[in-house]
Amino acid sequence: MAIKQLLVFVASPPLDSGSSQQEEPSIMRRTENYLPVPGEEKNLDVDYVNTKPNESIPLKNLYSDDGSPLSHRLGPYFSDGRRRVDYVLAYQIQKPGSIRRQSSRFGDSNFIRRLRRSMSMRSSRAPLQPKEDPEIAAQEQRTDYHEDDKRFRREEFEENLLETGLELEKDEKCKIPGIGFLKIHAPWNVLCREAEFMKLKMPTKKVYEVKQGSNVVEKIRLFIHKVTAPLHPKVDANRPDSVKSLSHPFSREKQHLFDLSDRDKFFDSKTRSSIVYEVLKRTRCTRAKYSMGITSLLANGVYTSAYPLHDGEIEGVNAEPNDRKLLYEEWASYSVFYKYQPIGLIRKYFGEKVGLYFAWLGVYTQMLIPAAIVGVIVFLYGCATVDDNIPSMEICDARNNITMCPLCDRACSYWKLVTACGTARASHLFDNPATVFFSIFMALWAVLFMEHWKRRQMRLNYIWDLTGFGEEEEEDLKDHNRAEYEFHVMKKTMRQEHSTPKGEKVKLTCTDRLPAYLTTVVIMGFMITVTFAIVFGVILYRISIKAALHISNYPAARSNIRATVKTTAAIINLIVIIILDEIYAAIARWLTTLEVPKTDQSFEQRLIFKTFILKFVNAFTPIVYLAFFRGRLVGRPGNYLYVVGSYRMEECAHAGCLMELCIQLCITMLGKQLIQNNLFEIGIPKLKKLLRKRKSELDSKQEEELSNTMYRHEKDHILGPFVGLSPEYMEMIIQFGMVTLFVASFPLAPLFALLNNIIEIRLDAKKFVMELRRPIACKAKDIGIWYNLLRGLSKVAVIVNAFVISFTSDFIPRLVYQYMYSPDGTMHGFINHTLSYFNVTDFQEGTDPIQPMHLGYKVDICRYKDYREPPWSSTPYELSKEFWAILAARLAFVIVFQNVVMLMSDFVDWLIPDIPKDISLQIHKEKILMVELFMKEEQGKRLAARDNHNQDNYTSPSSTNHSPPQPRSRTVSQANCC
């Protein structure tokens, strides 16, 4: 059957409210045909008399009697302004200038045709009318066959959709050239049938009072909730928090349990679109060589896009109240940055999966507040005690007159330790005893964050009726194969058409995927090697630029060599990280596509795993090098370690590498958040919008007029497609790693993360509400693999911080000196204790300074930072016993710190239950109430059956004398069947 444009197709009639409880519910079967219903039974306001029930119905009443357009004409409704558009499929059609099949609707209405002509004349300058191109015209003839094939597949698919009971309307006369739209509406009977099939939990008439917990934790939570009441968004004001509806999987046999007084609002727009999407996934197109579902049709270009519609307009005088507008006002506006998120409304509009992401992001941001406060206190403690720090005072004391060995060969000369005074004082801000406390605090903070999220997640599961959402529903999600998988299975079936036994199901095995797996391993190994090579290249840059600045003739270049080299190298690392992040994301997606995962869930998990490994290595390799390798593989004066010929490995500053680690971490974190997370997300959409404006020949007034006359499905088609939550989660996971892994070197990391997340929440909210198409509402009871990554990072953070404190900072050497080598138990003499002696006559040939008299006197002995024997000892330049004592203390600290913090973390984990006590009691109460409800229903059925039995057995005296015996009454089951 040829499906014409802008026509409405009708299917099986909706269930009548009066007879819904008496009729036997129909069971959905895939091969069952749904007969169309005559027009008079549909109760539509159309001026026609339909005599052919199987024929498309033209609609004419786009305007009311006074000539004004219907109120919902541009909203998410069919042309009749009553039936809601639950889903939209877009597809390519012939160019506007070419011959297209005309809709009978437009053929029958001269008024509509004149209106169209007048509108096209007013917008004749619009760029929506493409210019004629000879090359494109030539290509059209070559693609005619493919376009016809796509059209045939669409027609078959749409006929199958009609058989399922869905109602369709086509629109090919839209304001977007070359695009046609298929609008889909699910009538009441289809919604009921599919809701029962999907086992959707819906609220019943039964409500009960939610009693708050009486323990101390719950009382504290309620007190905080009351105190922060002004910070809560103004949504769901009419619904009391102390009352909750009892939910039960929808059943057509038990419709009396549910409040069906307003059928239009019983299934909200999110539920309606998810129901239609399930029907689309099940419906197949078999005309091709292999069965094609909606995913295959989208992948093959039969349809270009598929999406549910947003509820309505956000801005404008005529914008009616809707959930989207409420989200924009109470969530997506920067003016409400200090308020809590309306998580319930987010879940209602976008679904549980999106709701859980923003709930997790909100919990993470709230937990950053105490971490940021403690980090600022630790930083201020360092600032307050910098003048009392004896080691930095000794470095800054010019009376010590300590001459240090050159920092590079030939070009560098001897230098005074007092010139490192500024670096030493700055290092104390981050390398002080308080950082050890902060590392322990952050390890416990990570555990508390994970426990708090588990409890919050369980509370949301209870509120959102997801406590029963388990493996059965997740298995249903796995039944839908991806288009690429079906295509490869089809090719394998064609190759093995004669060798495969009849009836055996063909599937892809590990042997089929082995080349893809090998490719993945090789490419990922190569990408990680590229990351290491780039970090090594930055090391060579630092070595060479330091030598170049030392021999420079400009005093400004030689004035602050260390700061220049550190900062420029960190900026280069940042630029490389941002570029490689984009490249690695594309490579990870390509490798995952090569593996041909069977389901979308498998595809997402594999993609997350690859992307996380590549991006984690990319972001943290420079930081790991500075923390654990720089200054360790240097050698000593007279016997330095060289790489790539004559490049001498770089040393740490005298105060240690912690300051350089802090600079690298600060620039990387701030740069990624400012450029990659915020600037890209704000700037790129703005730039695209600006480019569209420049290409457009319309002025702002004409664009506004065009926007006001566009339908909802046309406006949503212009929005960007929803690509999933993985990019949003990934940037937060990398940030979590930077906050926890190296927090001992940068106590201000939680503060910068907090400031970024406050902006990030509103930025993501604005993107979801205004710039992206509405995503399919997906059910989920947790955040999935992301929780495992967070838990793994929190465990690794304990070990990393233990090594940073013991090996990167001078915390352990200071303790060892104070309690083992200090003559008076203080830190006086610590700097001299850490410096070894070197005789300048022992330099290798060609490595001594070009200008040995740079300081104005001849140098015989220079100092360098290491624990080695002096040149006059029996074992010159060998590692001293102090080195081994400090190494033993460092290793002991790592073991003690790791085990103590892990033990404390496990104790906190054991102490805090995963499920709040009041939630477990409410879940138990719900089960009891549900049993009572069904017991009462069963008791009512028995009483009704008994009354029927008594009524059938009752006979009048006259009928007793003259009438034959009455038959026995029907059984309860027979009565129910009728």
C-alpha cells in the first residue's frame, strides 16, 4: 500500500472506559493483524465521510471557523491538534524543485495550497531553498534506484507499524528541504498493551504515608533538609513528600486498580515515547535480503533520524506551561546555580538513566564542598608557617654560601643555593605536615562519597519504583541486536548458506572477531607508546630549552629559567593532552565498531573501557613521570645518565619535584576544565550557530518569523542528536582521578573541581534542555561500570598518595633527620645533611662549565642533592648509609599508610549500611500493602461470586411450580472470563 504524505492512518480502536473491565484482554502476537476502525468511531473533528475503512483519511480542519489556526497546530500534535506525536522518524526525500508525489490533503484544499504558496513567497530569500548544481543533478539520476529501494522499505515498515496499532501521519511539505517526517501516535489500547508487555510499574489509586526514620542520621538529614528549604527548586509543590502512591506493573485485567480518570496524563510523554520505541525495535522489515529493524533502517539510511519530541517551547509569550519550560527556569538557568537540582523532574522528562547521572553529579559536587574547605585550610596552613620553616630559611640564608654543581653540561655554571629561595618557600605551601593529614582525609572522603552515593541511589530507586527492576528487564534490553551485528551475521549466513545445518542459528564467534581483537591490542599499544613518546619529547624540550636559556645573552631570559621551563612544558603537555583526547575518542569508537558487539550495552561497555584506558594514560603520564621518575634516574656529577646522545636527564629543584608536580597538575586540571569541558561545550555550539547565521540570507526578524511558523518536529530536527552520557561521565571520572590520585601535591584540586562542577551542571542542563534532541527514556537502577571505575580509582589513590608523600616530598627525610641525625632534635642543619660533596676535578672530559669563574672565584668543591659518600672517603661517591636508612623509612611508611588507610576505609564501609533503614522499612511496608490490596480484591471477587450464586439459586413460588429446574450458576473463573 503506497503511503501518502500528511495522511493519518488509524488502527485498532482504543479501549472504552466503560467496558474495559468486562472485555477479555487481547494478547499481543507478532503475526496478528490489527484492523482499521471506521472514522465515526474515532470521534475526530474532521469534515468527511469515510466509506472505505482501509483507506488513508485526509484531514482538512487545520483552522477553526474564524480562520485562526488551531491552538496546538505548531505543538507536538497531529494535524487535528488532539493526538500527541509520541515519536518522529525523519527521512530523505527528493529535492524541493523535483517532482514529488502530492498529498491528497493538499490536493483537496485550495486554501491550504494558496497559504503554502504565500508563505514560500515571503521566505523566498531563505537559504532553505538549495541552489541548482549540475553535479548534484547528475548524481540524482544515479541514486534514483537506491532512493526507490529505501522508499519501498519504508512503506513496508510503516505498513507493519500500522498492523501493531500505531497511528501515522506523514509530512513532506515541511520547511526543511529534502527531509520528510513520519509522525507516530500510540492510541490508548496500544499503550495499555505495551505497558503490560513491558511490565511498566504505574501508580495505583492506593496511597500510603511515608514515615520518616527515627535514628540520629535520619533526624540530621531531615534537619538539613528543612534548613536548606530555600535552596530547593520550586517544582512538585502540590505533591506532599509524606505521601506515596503504591505502584504495580500495569495490567489490563486490573485497570480498576489505577487512576484512569485522565487518560491523557496517565502515561506521560516520556513513557509514551519509550513504549513507541519498543514497538519500533520489535517491528521488522523483511522485504530486503535480511530482516531489518529500526536500528538497521537508520544505519542503512532508510531513515536519517529517530527521536521523541520535546514538550513545547521554552521562551516566548505564547509558550504554554510544560516540563521543559520548568526545567529551563529551575535547572538550566545560571541564575539558580546555588539551588539543588530538580532530580525528580529530570527523571520524569529524560528518564532514569539521565536522572541518575545528574543525581550522581550533584552528590559528587556536594561532597566536594568539605574537601575543598579542608584543602583551602591546608593551603593556608602552609602559607602561615612558611616563615617558620627552618629548611627554607636555611636555603634563603645567604650566610651559608653554599655553591651548587652545574645543572647542565658546559653551558651551565656553578650557582648559589640562595637563588632557589623562592622555589623553596613556594614548595612549603604544598609540602608540609598538613598534606599527610589531607591525604588520609581524602582517602576517607572517597570512601564516604561512594557510600553516600550508594545510599542516595537506593533512595532514588525506592522513590522511582526501581526496587524490582532486575535481571529480567536487563535481559530484555539484550535481545535487541545492533545493526552492524545483524549485517555481519547476514554476510556470514550467505557465506555458509549450504554448509550450515538447517535450523541452526548463525552468530559471530570469537574466531570471527579475532582479527578485530588483535587490531585492538596492537592499536591501543601503539597509542600508549605514542603517549610515552610525546612525554619523552617534552622531557627533551625541557633539557634543551634550559641549556639554551643558560647561554642566552638576554638577562630577562636568564632571570627565571626554572619557572619558564616548567610553565611552558606544562602548557605543551596540556595542548597535547587536549588534542590526543579527541583523537583517542575517535580511535576507541572505531576499534569498538570493528569488534561488532552484539548489543548496545556491550558496545557501550567496550567503548568506555577503551576510552578510559587511553584518556587516563594520556592525562596522567606526564604527572606520573614528574611524581615518580624525574630526579631518580639522574646519576651524579662526573657520572650523569644521558639519553639520545648528549641529553643529560633533568634533576629536581633542591626543594624537590613536588612544586613542579603541583604546577603540572594545576595547569592540566584548569586547562582541561576551562578549554575542553567548558569552552568547547559553550564555544563550539555558539560557533556553529554563528556560521549558520552567516550562511543564512535571512535577517533576525525573518528568522524569528520562520521559527514561529515551524512545527515542533521541525525545530527538534535542527537540534543536535543525543550521543549518550559516556562523554559526560568520562570527563568527571578523569577529574575525580586528579582530585584523589595526587591530592598530596595539590590541596586546592577539590576547590577547582567544585567551581568547575557548579558551572558544569548548569552547562549540561542547558545543553540537554535547549541544544539536544530529547533522548529515549532508558531505565537504569545504577550508574553501571562507572561505579566500578570510581571505586578502583579510590583504591589506587591511597597507594599513589602514599608513594607521593614518601618518595616525592621531603616528609620522610625530614622525619628521619629530626629523630636520628639531628644533634638537638630540631630541623637545623637539615639542608647541609641532604647535600653531598663533589670534587670539580672529577668531571668527565667535556662536561665541566665553560665559565668556571662565573661566581667571581675558583670553585674546588660543589654540592649536589643526594646521599653519597664524600670524595675523601674510602668509597667516594657511593650511596651512604643515610640513603638506605631513608629508603627503609620510605618503604615502611608506604606499607603502614596504605594498610591503615585501607583498614579505616573498610571500617567506614562496614559501618555505613548501603540501604538506609527507613527505605528498607518502606520497601517492606509496600510489599505488605500490595498483599493486602490483592487479598481485599480477591475477597471482593468471592463476595461478588457468592451474591451471583445466591441470586441464581433464588426462585419465586410461581416459577417453582411451573418452571423446569434452573441450571447451576457459573463458577468464579467462568464469570471472570465473561
